[in-house]
Amino acid sequence: MRRQGSFLLSWLTVGLVWMVSGCRPDAPGAPVTAGAARLVAHLEQSPASANVERVSVTFSAAGLEPRTLELARVEGEWDGTMEELPAGDHRAFHAEAFGAGNSKLFVGEASDVTILAGQTARVDITLRPLLGPPPPRPPEVVSATSSADTATPSGTLTLRVEARDPQGSALGFSWSASLGTLGTPVNGASASEVAWKAPSCVSAGQTPSITATVSNALGLSTSRAFTFAGLPECPRLAPGSWSAIAGLSWGRESFSATLLPSGGVLVIGGVATPLAARMTEVYEPSLGISRLTGALRERRVWPTVTVLPSGKVLVAGGGTASAELYDPATGTSTPTGSMSEPRDSHTATLLPSGQVLVVGGWDGTTLATAELYDPATGTWRRVRSPLASHGGHTATLLPSGQVLVAGGDTTSAELYEPSTDTWSSVGSLHTSRMGHVALLLPSGRVWVTGGGDDPGASSEVFDPAAGTWSPAGRERDIAAAVVLPSGKVLVLLEGRGAELYDPTTESWSPTGPMVRPRYRASMVLLPSGEALVLGGDNDQAGAELYDPAANTWRSPASATLNRTAHTATLLPSGQVLVAGGGSPAGAVATAELFDPATNAWSTTGGMATPRREHTATLLPSGKVLVVGGAATGEPLRSAELYDPATGTWSPAADLETGISTALKPAAVLLRSGKVLLVAGALAALYDPGANTWAPTGGLLADHQTPTATLLPSGKVLVVGGAPSATAELYDPTTGTWSPAASPGQERRRHTATLLPSGKVLVAGGSPVDTAQLYEPATDTWSAAGKLPLAPRSSATATLLRSGKVLLVGGDDGEGGRWSNQYDPATNTWSASEDIGGQRAYHTATLLPSGQVLVVGGYAEGWALGMLYTP
């Protein structure tokens, strides 16, 4: 037999001595299966030995219940016998000695002991003093479970963790998620549970991770992560593409919004300029942006838009007989067969056969005709005409495969049977309707509301089983409606927010307030169960989302981004600070933050003074210095500092008397950390450490609205600005100005970009139509290709990672709604690219991702931010 003590059993006294105690069978002739152990505990010499008041030994073995025996003090040793121990190998005995207050003083062990049946084994255990109290241990996660092993797009999972603390202290729980949305955790004493809503898609290489952190009262914590792979990849932004952030690229009304199989929403048409009416875009809820895609082949007003089984989209009519197929995969459109006659305000219904039924519409008069489109052949054929003329009506596909056509400046309602190409009357609406809404309810009935000419009329419901109409709740001035997963109907009211209609009780209830009431907007039910509202009025571009679970509305767009002549500053966090600027009501003091990680805006502290055409400079401290500008016509002398850590502004030193504060000054951060401000004919230096301004020499000429560029040499090149046609250089080491070669022409509100070569590209401005390159090494100017769509005053120029320069917008000529790229390698400009709306006095910021954020500007309405992906 063998034994060993894990705490260095005293081999002088240790040894297993077998003592036969005789057989004690339970019954005559029964086999003996148990033995005993005499336990002798020896305390190592220590001052604490005298304080031991009791010793306990615990027996343990795999598959057996542990047993504990208190030993008795016998002549300086601690002794006791544990009876009826199951015979077998690998038995262990753990001994502990305690003093006053049950404090543990000594520990020892004997392991790998063999108990023989019918015998008593002597087990000597040496106990050694503890060096100190054991270190506290972090909580232990006992279990971590999920309601499902895999996540589904926009689906909800319940996650749960159970934990214990070795010290028995109280536990606290917290949750975090790298992607998706967490609900409010439900915490208990030893467990926590939370609902997690998965994102509809993930970026390439991303895996959502949800982490539960358990903390004890000692400040120690343990984390357990849940990961879920397999979610679809989000749509990628094509190189060279423009996208609107948090809404549409321009305000639209009376347009179509159609859910695509990808989860994006295709936006076509609307009341807009002829060019804009042809432009299409796809709003991506997963990204919070709207991608500008290709233009339709024709301008269409009130066409129909139908997603075919192939994934392509049939766009038909709209003041013409032609049709085209839009391919969401490429963003392009190709012609297909034409209808037999022009029509608009008609309906198009995708039948179970995959064909598309077009009914009625207008072509000067209300039409009583119908046609079928066959995607397999790309052709149309006339089918039997309906019993009445319909225009501005509704067509609802029933579960039976029949199509209910109702209203259209009439009370007529009829059913089309595709299998027999026949029409049949199904009674009449209680009032004539046009531009109304018809929704198929979960019950199979069809609810119709709005568009009536009787202010006192009620909504109506059609029962296909009985073929009858009946009243169904009071009427609403309705813009759009969708059936929610709950079976309730979310109704968007014209200019008055939204309400919920319950078909089972025919009752109405309010939703939370919308961010902004809308007219002639579109609403789409997303796969997530949320409802997306787009557009409404030509000046409303922002998107808005309704959450049925919370009965609330939210918008990822900012409500105060209608600004021009503002500033945009990239912060060390990667966020962009947009501050001040002009609005339709005048200069503003508000400020906002854009987070590229979420494509979302948030408000931050506002400046003390409204201002436009000011400067903003990121200081080495991470703070932002804003200087000058104007609230009215008089330039400001005040300056302010923004602290990203607190989201607040504080006063900076005012410009001293005698330092010019002309509108649209130029500011540049020097290598010393000081800021050079150029305004008119004077310049000043701001010292962030001392919070002071000091004049720094006098310029050689007056420069109103100039540019100031920090050169690789550390000098600063100042170019143009009315009335000057000159350029000059500032030397920070001497604080003096010297002439540079003249560009030969006056420029104001132009751009100046330092290229990787060290040259400076100066482009646009008023009144010139050229671009030039300045070479600091030789102090010479040269032509920089032919500037497209010149002149380009108040445009922006951004150096891309490729080394090319992106020129956007401008308020002169046709350049305002286009972008171009300058390639230094070839000294040429690219063809113009439509950016969705005219821009001038905007800002353009290069993001860490390499994308360019364009904010503000004016002309065709007040636009949302745009994102350019090189």
C-alpha cells in the first residue's frame, strides 16, 4: 500500500500502519466492504500552534459523499477514527486547524490512500501554518445559456448567465454587445438574463459578441462571451459611390418606396426636378444610409414599381407606355416591352404566376383597361377590361389568388380572377375614394381607409368570404399604412404624426410623437418589424423609424443640420464635430457629432455665440478652437474652445483690438502648436498654453477669404482673397512675411490642397475658371489641367488616400451638383459625377475609413450629410 501527503507529510513519522481491527460483517457470511481510518494530525512548530482550538478532517473520493470528523486533542496530538469508509484506492483526507473566531490557521492533506475492507489504516497528516489569508477570488460563471444556438437577422435571443462567488459576497451583472441591441437586463442574486436583438446584417469579417460581466463586492470580475456567426453580410458601398446619411439624398414627396429582397428600400420618382425624378437610390436600414444608384431611362410621374421573382424591379408607366427593368445588383436599368397605352396612377399586382397585372390609371381620362406583363418574355398583352374605370385606386392580392380592385374616383369594387380572365362586381364602397389605402389584414379581410370625399365617412372592410363591405372605424386623412407583426395597423397621417388601428376592436390609439410630421411620405415595413418612413415635402429628406415594441419613433438624422458656412472637424475619437453656420433663420450656435462607426448623429453642447464663416482648428490637446465669423454682418472678435471629453464649450481669449476679424478668415495649426489666423491684411498667433493672441507681422496685401496652407518646410502659403491677386509666405521662425510668386489672377472662396509631392493645388474660386499648381521648391506656378464645370466658388477639395483630390460642389454655374477628381500623376480632371443635390458653403471631411463626409450647403433644399466612398 502507498500514501503521500501533499503538504510534505512528515516522512519521519508518516507511514501507513495497518491495524487489523477484526471482521464485523453485517450478517453471518456477508462479505466485508468497508474499513476505517485512524487519523493523526501533527501541527508543524509555529507560534500559532498554541492557538489551535479544533481540528477537522474531511474524507473524499470520486463518486462518494464527503464526510467530516472533528479530532480530539490527545497528548499534544489530534486524533480520531473515521469508521465505515468504503474500501478502495485513491481516498483523500483534507485537514484544517482553527483558532478563535473560527479563523483557519493550519491546513494539510493525505491523498492516494487505500482503505482495505475490514481493516483500519493509520493516516498521519502534517498540518502547516497558513502564510496569510487566501487571496480573494473572482466570481465563477456556473452556466451561460442562450435561447437558440444561432442568430437570425433582426431576430431576438434571450441570454442568461448564472454565477457564484467563492467568498460568498454579493454579485453584480452588466452586459455589452459589439453589434445589435441589448434590452434591459433582469438581474437576480446569482443570475442575469437579457434580450439581444441581432443586427439585420454584419460587415465582412464581423461576428457579433455579447459579453456578460459578473463582479463581486471585492471589485473582482469575470466575463463570459456569447458569439453568433452566420448572419448575412451587409451591402457594400461601391467604389466611387455617393450615399446620403440617415435619409434620402434630397427631399422627395409623392414617390414610391419598395422593399427589396436584400432588405434595402428602393426609392423612385417623386415631385422633384426632371433630373432628380430619374435618379434612384436604395436606403439601407442596416447601414443607416441611402445609396445613390443609376438613373431610370425615362422621367416618370406616378409609375408603378414591382419586385419580380428574379429580384429585378419592373418600373412601368408614369405618363408613358414604356417600361424598364431596374437591377438592384448593379443599380442600372434596361428597357423592356411597352404597354399598349400610356398611363399613370395605375396599379401593378404581382400574381402567383409571376406575371404582373396592371389596371386602370389615367391618360387624360380615367382608363378601364388592364394588361399582363410576362417577365419570361418581357412582353405585355391586353386582358379583359374591368367593369369600371379606375384611376388612383387600389389593387389587393387576396389569399385566393384573386385581385380586389377598389375605388379610384368611384365607389366601384370588383374582383379579377386570373385563371379565367374574368371580372365580377363585389358591391360598392360606401363613399367614392381616390388615393386611399387598402391593406390585407391577418384575418384575410381587406381594410380600406382615406381618400374619401365624405368628411364624415368611416373606414371600410371587405370580407372575401361573404363578398360584402362593412364600416370599420372612423376615417383618417391618411398618407400611408402598414400592417405590423402584431396585426395592428400603423397609420401615417398627413402632417399630424401617426396612430395605431386595431382591426379586432376597430379602435384607434396614439403612437409616440414623430420626430417630424410629414406630408406625402412613404412608409415600408422592414424585416425587423420596424416601420421606415422616408421623405415627405421637398425639404424633408431624413428617415424615421417606428419601434412597435416601444411604440416610439426615432431618427438617425439630426434635426438641426440645415446649415451653411459652418465648420467640420475630425476629432481624435474619429467623430466629426459640426459647429455653427447659417440656417434659414440666421446664424446658429448649435453643434453636432457624427459617428462614422454607426452613421448616426448626436447633439453636443452649443457655442455661446451664433456664428457663420468662422474657423475651427484642432489643437494638440484634442480641443477645438473656433474663431471669428459673424452672426449678422459685423465680424466677431470672440473665440471659443470645445472639449470633446465633456462635450462643452468655454471662452477663449478674444482677438485684440487692431487684429482684423474679416469674414471667412483662414487658420492653420503650426508645428509649434500655435494657431496662425489670417484675416484681411493682418495676422495673429494664438498660444493655447497661455490662451493669448498676439499680432505677427503685417501681410503685404489685403486678403479677404484667402486660403492658408502649411508647407512641408513649416512655412505657410497664403493665396488670393479679394482684392488680391498675389500670394505670400509666412515664416514662423521669424514671424515675418515675404512675397511668393503671383498666381496672376484674383481668386476668392477657392480651395488649396497640399499634395503628397509638396505642391499645392489651387482650384476654382470666383471669378476664375482655372486650377493651378504651386511648386514651393522653385516658387513657380503652372496650370493644373482644365477645371470641369468652372467656375467653382465655395466648393470643397479633399485629398484622398490615393493621392487624388476630390472637388465637390460650388455655387457658380452648373458645378454645384457635381464632383470631380484631380489626378496629380496625369495632371487631369475626371468626368463630372452627380452627387444628388447642389452644394455650396458646405464642408468635406476625410474620415479614418478613407471615406469623405460632406455636410450642409444649400441650393435644392437643405440636404442631409453625404458619404463618398472612393
